[in-house]
Amino acid sequence: MSELQDNLLQKIKDQGDLVRKLKAAKESSEKGKASKNPFRDLGEINRHLSEYSYISGFMPSKIDVEWHYNLKSNLDFQKYPHLKRWWYHMRSFSDSEISLFPVIIPSDVEMSLINSKKKDFDLQIQQEVTKLLGLKAQLGKEDAAPSKFVLKTPKGTRDYNPQQMTIRNNVLQKIITVFKKHGAECIDTPVFELKEVLTGKYGEDSKLIYDLKDQGGEILSLRYDLTVPLARYLAMNKINTLKRYHIAKVYRRDNPAMTRGRYREFYQCDFDIAGQYDLMVPDAECLLVVTEILNALDIGKYVLKVNHRRLLDGMFEACGVPADLFRSTCSTIDKLDKSPWEEVRTEMINEKGVTPEAADRIGEYVRLNGGAELADKLLQDDKLSKSKSAIEGLEGIKLLLHYCELFGIKDKILFDLSLARGLDYYTGVIYEAVLTQPIKIGNEDQTVGSIAGGGRYDNLVGMFDSKNKQVPCVGVSIGVERIFSVLEAKLAAGDISVRTSDVDVYVASAQKNFLEERMKICAELWGAGIKTEQSYKKNPKMLNQLQHCEENGIPLAVILGESELKRGLVKIRNISTRSEDEIPRASLVEELKSRIQVLDIKEMNGPLPK
């Protein structure tokens, strides 16, 4: 090693020692802070929260956020019911809501000084770590001292074990079967797009887009959904008509809630119909597709809420909301499925600039839901009947409900004026599928929320066309991650079973030195298209081989024995009944195929849709 490298290594060592000392000093300071904290243990917090809604009193603050992040999520909540309530309530807030929380200044002056000192430590540590990384970069990857790191998946992402992947693949197979039944073709697009393609298409949600560092002369972002990439694809390739499905991962810099299927990296399953067609005909088929998928998956009772963006615009107009506030008001109304009306009203007034009078008028409408009779009633409404947009939306809803009745799904549809869907690109009918019953996760019942959503977006393709040529589109996205969460909860509760292996036959031997014969039979069965497995040990124990079949749900075993082979026979064992039959070795393939066809192997979560 050169003298230059020796000097660099010594600098790295000294810099690393400095960083460790600073972190130790910060930790010591944190301990001093804890001693000044009025809540020294969880019991004390729990007692406090029995009288107050939040750490700071009756309104959320930055202190609540800090405590929520610092407390571990695997707490034993059995002893602390009030802490549990507060914990799950804090998890329900979005990043945008948290950003509005006030900073509550502690009355204890010493606490303020400690917090200030903590910030100084954080800044100094950050500066010294940057210097350390610079020194390591100079040394080079091959010579740099190994660094310790925590093995974990990034926040908002997860790994999937074989059982979970079996559930996922089964769900996706059923969804694709329905998509194909309706004539959809599959496409794919890049996982990242030019940032300008995604900018300005999602309204307030644009802040959740992941931007990528410029590496090759282009400013890129990870795709937020599959709808905007489809619009870009149609415009770029001059396509006027397409019925497509697309299943792929998308990325959102959101506040994750893992147990409820809310991630930063997740799958979307989209079905879209692009083209100039008669009013509400493709829209009704999208709703039918949703019902067929949810019926096939059998995850619980659900309702499909429908509304119309033109009706919402007309409602805002009739209630006295300025036109430039329509979209932002719409995004606030979209929170009604998670927040009570009073909170939504407060946000409309304080943040979106809607007058209290207009907010109260909106409140009278968004509490309404029903069927075609509600649409007829609203057409006679004094305020809405004067709005062209509202009349257009109501007439569209009536036609949609009529087509849904023809498709036989009327009982699944609910016309709901509180449905808004916050994305800016919707122009017509909007819809959302919601499970009507909570699911049990652990010992707690939790609501899942929306499991599918979509609507009409007639102007999106034109945004990418140089001549602003419009291609009307309507589509739906299936919330597969939330569906996966429901099924995984059922698996944990023992309501469903999962067979992770598709192997139908296991080739076993009752005596030693049969490896080569097992390999010959395996090759023969594989060549015949039979899913087959064997032990990789030369002389496996018979009990271990049969136990492997039972544990992995393999229904049949071919058992080789010396006396049987001398007579030109092999045994076929049914693992579940433990019955065995001797058959000629020459007819093994035909016999196995016939037995596999009649096997009663219960599919996870019901059969595939016809």
C-alpha cells in the first residue's frame, strides 16, 4: 500500500472517530432531554391521552408527529388503550395535513435550549459525515473500509415470501382473465418518464412524484400512475382507438400505511378504453369489469360509488364557488371518505378560500346518495337546474345507471355526491369501489377503503399532441395492493389456504442407490409436461420425502423399490389418502396424467372466472 493511501486511511479513521464522538455527545444530550420530558414512560403518556386528544392538548402539533416517529410500531398496546387510539389516529394523517400542524413551544425554557442544542449537533454531524464520505470516495471502493448498515427494505416497500407471491399471482391471473374476456390488449411503458410528461397532471398530488437525479442529460421522474403514460403512448404513436390493460409498478412519495396496503412502490392494474364512442357505453363496461373482478376474487361485500365531474362543477357553481377554485375544492371533497364533514369544511374555508356560506351549501349536497331517483330529484333542484354543467352530469349519471341495470349490476352501484377523486385529469364520470365491511388484521378490525377507482379523462391525450388532438378515454384501476392485504389477512386468520408449489408429482425411492433411476423418471415426466420434483440427496429417507410432499401440498408420489422395478412396476401414492397402487413402469406417464386431471386440488380463493 502506498504512503498516500496510508495517509488517507488515517484521515478516514480520525474523521470516523470524530463522527462517533459527536454522535455520542448527541446521545448524551438526548438522555438529558428525556430527563426533562414530562412523559417518562408509556404509562404516563397513556394517562395523559386519557384526558387529552393529543400530546399538546386538544389539537395535533409537531410534537405529536415527533413522538409518533420516535415510538416503536411494535408496542404492546394491550396495556395502553389511549396510546393505541392516538397511535392509529396519527397514522391516518397525510404528509400535507402534517405539514399544517403548528409548532407548540414548550413552556420549559431549558427544553427549548436542549432542542436548539440537538439541531446544532445534527448540523455538525451532517457536515462531518459529508467529509468522511468524501475521504472514502477518494480512497476508492476496493480499498475503502467496510461500512456497517442496517438490512431493511426502503420505507414504503416490502419483500414477498412464497405464500404472498402465490396470492399475488393468483389475484393477477384472475384479473387478467377478466381483462382479456373484454378484449383488452396488454402494453407496457418505461418505469420513468420525462418529468415534463408527468408535471401538471395530478393537481395537489404532484408533490408525491419521485424525481430522479439527472444522470444522462434528461430530467426524469418515476411514473406516478399508468394513466398519464398511456396518454403519452397514444399521442406519441397517433393511436385513436385502443382497449388496453397494463399491470406494473408505480411510485409515490406518500406517507405509507403498510397494514392497509398503502406503499411507496406498488402495483396498479389498469383497464382503459380509448376512442370516440357513444355516451356511457364504454363507461358502463368499465364498471362491469370491476364487478366481475371483485366477484371472482370474493374478498367481501362492496359497493361501486359513481359521480360525475360535470355535476361537481355545476354544484360548486350553484353554491357560489369561483371557477378557479373548482379543482382544489374537489380535492378537499375527496377526503370525505377519510375525514368527517366538519374537518373537510374547515379545510375548504381556511385553506382553499371557499366562503362559509358556499361550504355549507356544498355540505347539503355531498351528504346525498342513492340511485336514478336521486338524479331525477336533483334535476328538479332550484340551484342545480340552472347550471348547464350540473344538468349534463345528471343526465349522464341517469344513462350510466340505466346501462348498469342492463348489465345486471344495478344492485352494486351507488350514486354518491361525496365522491370527487382528487386527480385533475378527470372530465366526466368518476367511480370508486369500496369494501363495505372491515377486515380483521391481527386482533383489530380495520377498514380497507377504496379498492378500485377510475373515470373518464377526455382531455389528457390532447395535452401531449402538438395539434391538441383529443382522444376520449375512460378507464379503471384495480387497487391490487389493498386486495393483497385483505387476502393476506385472511391467510393469517386461517380463512384461506395457499399452495405455494405447483408440483403434482414427487419421485421418491424406498431404498438406497436409486438416484439415477429417479433422475431418468424425472426427465421423462418433465418431457411429458408433468410438474415434477425429487430430493437432491443421493439416499434420502423415505419419511422425509413423504413429509416434503405433505408440507408442500404435492398430491402424488411415484415410489421406486427394488422388487417393483424388477417386475417392471412402480408405485403411485396418493399423499392425502395414503393409498398406493402398483402400475406398469411403461404406462407411468399416461397413468399420472389421468390421475392429475381428476385430482380435487382446491384452488386458493376459488376457481378462475369462466
